[in-house]
Amino acid sequence: MKDVLEKKIKSLPVKPGVYFYKDKTAQIIYIGKAAVLRNRVRQYFQKSRARDPKTEVLIAEITDVEWIEVETEIDALFLEAEMIRRYLPKYNILLRDDKSLLYVRIDINSDYPTVTFTRRPLDDAAKYFGPYINGYALKKALRLLRKIFPYVNTKNQATLGSKLYEQIGLDPGLSSGKTSLEAYKKNLRLLMSYLRGNRTKLMQEIEKDMKKAAKSQNFELAGLLKNKLVELKSLKKQIIFSNREFMDISKDKGLYGLAQILSIEAPKRIEGYDISHMSGTDNVASMVVFTNGMPDKTSYRKFKMHLKGNNDFGHIYEVISRRLSPRNVKSWGLPDLFLIDGGKGQLSSAIQARDLLGFNIPMVGLAKREEEIVVDIAKSSVLINTVNITKIGGVVTGGDSFNILRIPHSHDVVKLLQRIRDESHRFAITYHGVLKRKRQTSSWLEEVPSIGVMTKKKLIKAFGSSRAVTQASKKELENIVGIKKAVILERYIALNK
């Protein structure tokens, strides 16, 4: 082991965190989490420890190690998952098994809600959280949270098992009548709020309910709520996910580097935008939010475009205009940086919308092909620091109006911007797909004047399908919807044959 690396390993803290192994080119090749950073990293280099061939290859390439300290192992679990998605280290792929990533599924709208794990999220109205890299650690975290927010794993749980879990406080007792469905769903909403990162707000709500219960002399409920508070405070988790309790922003090299090359404060809230459509139909826009470098999925927003046709510039102008409307600014606040998916045209349209509404928020573009950062010299509200860009191996090109920043693709800044751009693209594509499927499965009856939802249901119930309605006689239609609507239907069917 090299002396520099050995010295660094000795300085590792005895705290939970995430570690980053780098090769001789300073590229991150592996990311891992640890309950105790010093112990976990040292294990890799112990000669007495048996290692598989892939791990041996990994160790041979390691020339440097860096780390981020967090409060708990669960914090490290969530941070590890995000950093792997951002950097895509090659050995995280080679050393991981062939299983897909894991999600937490909560079917809150069911008549018997359950909390389960799945590797394939479905469009089934359930709530999904994830994905997470480390399935074992995720399940361990949920076991801890189950003590605070009791839940059921399966609707058909064995009677003996259900009673046992109920007795030890892990099952809310829905089947036995100990807990009502309404109370159980309220408890699950608290768990969901925790998973979304609203720890501070959640604890405030529980404390408020506890005082309310005590005031009404419901001391049993007040005692249960007090226990929840004590457990939550002792866990000290979710610091990374919460908007107000993130890790020290200077530890994120992507954010810190971005601030240095654009001469701005390290952006606590970055919003990424993308447009999706199919030949000018089902036009949508996405807004994703990264707070202190981490995705804040509860703040994501989607927009169904009012402007029709294939017009990316017009759609970017529209979404920024709607984002910066007084109502949305009041509800969502303002970002520290806008990231627009696209080049000069998309960025110019977004800046035009921003300026028209009287804002001066930094705004840059990210061109897909070469991952170039696009800056409007006069209007992006940033000041390019060529010295810092040169230090990291980047170059600045361009003319009088725009500058193009080309930074090595392996650099932390590019990885951060790619992650935000890819997430905005994924979110836009998902919403576009929903609208497309909805349009493809919609009935022609929805387009007929004066035929509402209830009338449509009557027709489908009577004839079995919208296609069968077109084959019905005038008399049959009159019996279902009356003479006036039957005439309208006949005319519409005749015109569209």
C-alpha cells in the first residue's frame, strides 16, 4: 500500500459514512457505506482477509480514498444509493449481483394496506420509495422504523404470527380490531413522510398531537405518541434527506466545484427542466429538484404544456413562465440555479421567460451530445472563472454571446449535472408515457358533445364497449340516452365513419 493512502486510511473517523475509492486518474471506481468508516475501509487492505478475484482487482487499482461523514448508518445507506446513481462507478456494477434495485412499496389506498419490498414498480396506485442499492441495509432500516410506525407485511399473515407481532408492537392490530383502518393509514402516512425526509416536520406534528391528546385527557394515546418522539430523537436519522438538515454542503465536490467555476454561492436548490413529446403530441415538461446535491422528490413537479406542436423553445419558455408565476413562487420558493436541458436555443428561451418576470436567478444549459455547459455571457447571471476551469482540465470556447464550458466527463461537476439532467429526462418521459397511454385508451365517446361521464357509463354498461355503441340501432340508443342524445350520437357516428 502506498504511504499516502496508508496515512489517509489511518485518519479515517470512527463514524458512519460513505467512502469513495479512486484510481490513478482520480476517477471514482467504487463507492461504499460503513457503520464505522475506519474499520470498513481497513478491512479491504488486510492481507489476512480472504478476498474474491474481483475484489482483488479493485484493490489493485485503488490509489486514493475520500469519504463523507454522516450521523447514522441509515443516512449512509441513502447517500450511498444517490452517489452510485450519480457517479456510476465501474466496480459497483462488477461487484453487485444481477438483481435489480430495491423499492419500498406502500399500498396506502388499499382496504388493508401493507408495506413490502419490490424490484419492479408497477403503475398500480401504490406509493414507491427508492430505488436503493443495499437491500439488506434497507430491510434493516425498515425493521427499526417498524417499531415506531407499526405496519403489516402481508394481508394473509398467519393468525399466530399476526398476534405475536401485535403483542410486541410491530403489527397495528388491524385484523383484530385493535386499530381502525383510518388510524392505521394515518400511521402509514407518518412513515411515508419520514421516508420522504420530512423528519423535522413529522416530529412537530407528533408533538402537537401528543399535547392535544394530553389536554383531552387521552393519556394512553399521549403516552404512545411520546414514545414515538423518544424513538425518533434517539435514532437521529434522515439528516441527509431533509431540506433543513442536510450534510455540510462543502463536502459535495460537485456542488462546490460548480460554485467555483460559475462564481456563485454553492447552490442549495438546483432545479432541472426537460421537455418530452412524440411528434408534437402529449407535450409535457418536468421540474426536478436537488437540494444540497440530493434529489428532493417531494418537490418534483410536472407540467402539461398548453402550447401545441413540436416547439421545444416555446415549451421551455412556457414552463419557466409558469414556474415563476407569483402563485408557484409563493408555494415553492426560488432555486439558486436553473439547469436547462439543451443548448443555446433552449437556454435563450428560458432566460427570456425569467427576465420578463423580473428575476435574476443563475441559469445555464447542458447540451446532451458532448455534455457541454452552455452559458449566456450577458444574461446567465454567472461569471465564468477560467482559472478554476483550467485547473480541472477544462476549456472555455465561444463567441460574443455564449460561452461553452468543456469539462472532463469524469469530473464531479459534470457527474452532478448529468445526474440532474438524466433525472429530469426520466421524470418527463414517465409523465409523457402516462398521457400517451391515457390518450390511446380513451374512448371516442369522450369527444361527443353533450355526452358526459355518466352517459358514457350507461352506454358502455348497456352495449359492452364503445365499438358496440356504433353498431346499435336508433331505437336502442333512445332507450338508453333519450331521443335528443341519440340523435347527436347518430350524427357523430355517421360523420366519423
